[in-house]
Amino acid sequence: MRDIAKSPAALAWVGVMFTVVACQLGGGGQAPDAQAETPIDSGSQPLTKSTPTTGGVPIEPTVEPTASPVPTQGPAPASTPSSGGGDAPSALVTTITSYVSADGVFHVDGVIVNDGAYPFWGLEVKYDVLDQQGVVMDTVTGHAGYALLFPGEVTPFSTDFVDPFPREVGDVQVRLEGETMSTAEIEQNSYVNSYTHACEVISVEGRPATVGDYDVVGEVRNTSGQSVTNFDIDLIVYDTADNLLGVLTFIIPDQYVIGSGGLVIAPGETTTFKGWFSNLAEGGEPARIVVGCEGVKTQ
């Protein structure tokens, strides 16, 4: 990977912090109601606990590859010039959920929106697990689903904590860090400029899982006008009340798994995909699935 050109006039880093009150790691269920802290450089919104689930059913969900979801927990506050929006760089967490599955694994899922004026490159998601006294017990750094997030786009993030913590969990703080680049900088950087989200969702269907909580199958088409490689799919699942149930990132398309078409997807070519949700947060029935695609254009 080549270095990214940095222009002092158009380069910035943004940090956002959210606090999720975590449940004890000894049992299942979703965390108690969580209140978002005042973010460092962006807005936030209160988070609420979902209602008990009644199980998944086959659906033909709404597909929104790039539209920002509007969760029922309440609208995100308007950005201000000092924290994003307008001509400033800004990214915020629109919704987040955490829960402990029956196997004792602690899950944190969420959705990020770029609500500013500049694309973000290499968004990192940092998770700090704190005990009841506010002492950090573990820190994990992950990545958002998209490597390059354009203004108005959304992307999911997710992590699992498998190992038991030495003390009772008090909360989890989620921080975002990313580099903004101007359109001119992206055009001048052939590596970053090769990333594309141009795909058409031909079909997507959610259905009860044979193993786990939920399955999603679908088909997408490469509409970038060029062949793409390193192609993957992201999924975000909401219930009937638009509460976040779960996300999957970096799903490998069937073309790669089966190996029938090689690692390059030609212009206009389609590929199917499958996403298996081993666990979903407590909530209503799955009703809306947001599909995102990212690939690297080849010469």
C-alpha cells in the first residue's frame, strides 16, 4: 500500500466517542439503556433497548446501499461548524447496540455515517472496555466496513470480545479515528482512487437460519464500468421499529468462495453472496437490510 499524500489545507483527523453501558458477561441479553457521551468532534444521540424478538421470517427488505438510516431511537442532532457538517469533515455513529450471546461472547455492533463535506480514508474503530470503576480492562482496534467513506454514505462496524474479563464490565467506549482527503487528493492518489462502491443490488432476502439466528442471501452487479477485485459486501439488519439487530462486514462473494469466476468481477458481471448471522441483538422481527459493496478497480 502506498503512502497517502497529505495536504495541510485539506487533511484532518476526527474523533468520536460513544459509551455503551454493558451487561454482565455471564448471561445473554442486550445491554441496559445506554446514553451517548458528548463526542469529541461530532454529534451523538441517545440509545435505547430493543423489544423482545419474536424470531426471523423470510422478508423482501428495503435495500439502501448508501442512504443514511434513520433509527427510531431519535434523530441525530444537526452538526455544527465546529463538529462537522457544512464545509467541515465529520463522521458520527448513528446507532449502536451491544449484547451478550448465549455462548458468553460480548458483541458490539454499530453504524457510522459521513455527515461532513470530505471523504474519510481508513476509518478505525477503537473499543475500550471499562469496569465499574472506569478502569480500562481491554482495548481493541478494528475497521469500519468501508475503507473509503464518501459524504452521505453509511458503513457498519462490529467486534466481539470472547475472553472473559477479570472484573464486571461497566461500559464500552467506542471511538472513531480517520483521515479526511479532498477530492483532488483522492484523484491524485491512484491507490485510494481505485476504490469503488458502485454496485447494483439485484436481490436480497432474509430468512430463518439453519444454524444461528439469521441468514441473508442476495445478488449484486458490478456497475463501476471497470473490472474490480478485493470485492466484499456489508450487511446491516434492522427490525420493524428500525432498531439495529446486527451487522456483518467483509462478506466474500460466492464467486470467490466457489472459485468459478476467479478473483476479478468484470463490468456488468453479477455475483451472489450469503451472510450468516450467528447472533442478533434482542428486538423485533428483521424487516430492513442495508447492503453495501466495496471493491478495487483494476486497470
